[in-house]
Amino acid sequence: MTAIFTNIEYTDEATKERVVSLIEHTVNNGAQYVLVLIGCQSTFRIESIPELALASPIPLNACVIPGVIFGEYYSYKGALILGFIHPICSLLIPDIAADHDVLCQQLQQFVVTNGTLGSAAIFVDGLSSAVEPFIATVYENLGSDRVLIGAGVGDINNRFNYCVANELGCFRNAAILFCLSNDVKLQVEGKHDLSHIAGPYLVTEASENVIHCLNYQPATDVFCDAISTASGIDINTGNIEEHIHCYPFGLKQLDEEYLVRDIIAVKGHSLVCVGNVAENSLVYILHATKDKLISAANDAGAQFAAKLQRDIVGEMQYVVLVDCISRALFLHDDYQLELDAINAQLPSGKKLAGVLSIGEIKNTSQGAIQFLNKTIVLGGL
């Protein structure tokens, strides 16, 4: 397999004029498909995409994402323009909460064209409560032979903003699925290395991604008591939102790291998570620290580099990175140390290109597709 991209262009300030110029440059460079990833704080609006896509001589899709990454740089106001060497078969699903049979019919279009072998990528509204049932439906239709890498997209400051667009319009609660290769499977590595400090707790009342009760008590009461005991800090309903990013929930998995569920909001006595948490499941409270996150980044880079296929790695220009926005928000300016740790482990000449995401998507070791939180996911040949 040759390199996937003709070129990837980055700007740390995504104005409409700048994005249009970079799209034109990418088309003139021979790209057969263009994907625009737009930082949610940029002045460029996704509402401009349908008109640009209709005027484009090649297919053009776009997503809004919390942030973009290129090499050692990252930006919440920037954009990445990805040009693909070969024509890409993409499928935009305008409503991931649609009836199961409707979704299966749409996904089968992708399977009929591309089969179930090789590698694919997916961008899906990470703030939708339908994201996990949708991911399960994707796996049901694609199976375990196609390696998938992807990201939850959207505007973390306004879940009702559009997050996906093409020539047909702009959509929320939507997804884009596209084929990267029918011949070669990506090598994918995911890691967070968070350990539990409290629990397990029984989820006794929940609705989709909102936990109402733990051990038959209000979720916020249990959470505040547990974190106060573990940290020695008095955490209560008045200051709980200052600490939720440090203490995500974890669901135990066989032979895997904890499946992390970040807490993104407090509503009354309930905790709102990124991703669903089922009633009667057992959850642990995990603890994120600067040292743990940066160490996990270093390990993820090293483990990913060891997986690369040596006979074809020379053809790979870029390493794809999907990194959880909650890691960057927690680390603040020290997020640069996380990027530096990953870059230090990559083969010489390989460049990071990726996103800060609202949830990360990859296959488990058993093949199933999972929606993750607070995780670094790296992909390449």
C-alpha cells in the first residue's frame, strides 16, 4: 500500500480565506478526496462547507472537532486539511439515532462497496447519547476483520452546533465512515494507564449517559464522599465541577484497561458522562494525574512504534493521533509534554496528524469496536 495522503495542511488560525486556500492547494496537489477538520474555536464555520463541497471537483467532507494536532503543534482555533491519494468511498449517516434497520441498510452500502477487510475511519457526534448503540451497529455490519480508528466530534461548548458536513448539508447527531484501505490493516494502539482509587459501585439508576444513583444513593453524594476521602480535600456540590475531570469512572474489562467514562457535567444530583453507562454495571472511580498521563503517552508511542510493519513503514508519511480532549483540558499548558512524549517515540521522519476528540474509537484485542474516553489512540501501517 502506498502512502494514504497526498498532503496534510495545518493552520493554527482557521479563517475562511485560509481554509479555502488550503483546500485549493490540496486539490491542485492531486488529492482525490478532501477531509477538513475544524477546531471548534475557529472563526471558520462548518456552515460554509456545503457550498465549498458543491463547487469542489472532488468529494469534500468536514467535521468540527475540539482541537487539531500536527507534529508538535496543537490548536483549538485551527484546522487540518487532509488530501487523500486515492478516491475514498465515504458514507455520511445523517442520524445515528435512526431505527436499527435503517442504520443497517445505510451501513450495508459501505460493506457492499468495500467489504469487511482492511482499514476504515469514522467520525461520529461524540456528544450524542446514541453514539454507543450506533458503534455497536457499525461493528455488527462491518465485523472484526476491518480495523477501525475514529473520533467523537462536535463542539464541547455547544452540543447543538453542527458537527458533520458535506455537499448535502450540515448535520448534528451524525457520522462519517470512510474506507482507508481494502488491502492493509492499520496498526492501532490505545492507552490511558489510569488506576482506580475507589469502588466498585453499583449503578442503580441511569439513563443513557447520565448516572443518577450509585449504590441506591444520589450519584453526586457518593462521588463527593469517595473523592473527599481519597484526596483529603473537602469536595461537595459547590465545588464538584472543579474535580470531575480528574476523576473519571472506569468499567472493568477482561484483559483490557478500564473502559473510561469521563464526567462532563453535573445536573442536580446526577453525573453526565461521555458515553453510556448501563444500569446494574459496576463502576470504579479512577484518578488522572499529570505524571500518569504523560507516562501513558510515552508508553503508547513506544508500543505503537514496535507494532509498525517494518517492510512498508517507509511508505507511511504520517501517524494518526486521536487524543481525548479531557487529557488536554486537564494538563493545560503541560499538554505539550504529552505531545513531546509521543513524538519522541515515533520512527524518524514520521509526523503526527490528528485530533483532540470527544471520545476515541478503536477495535479491542478481541475485534469489537469500542467508544473510549481519556485515551490516546495511535494508528499507522
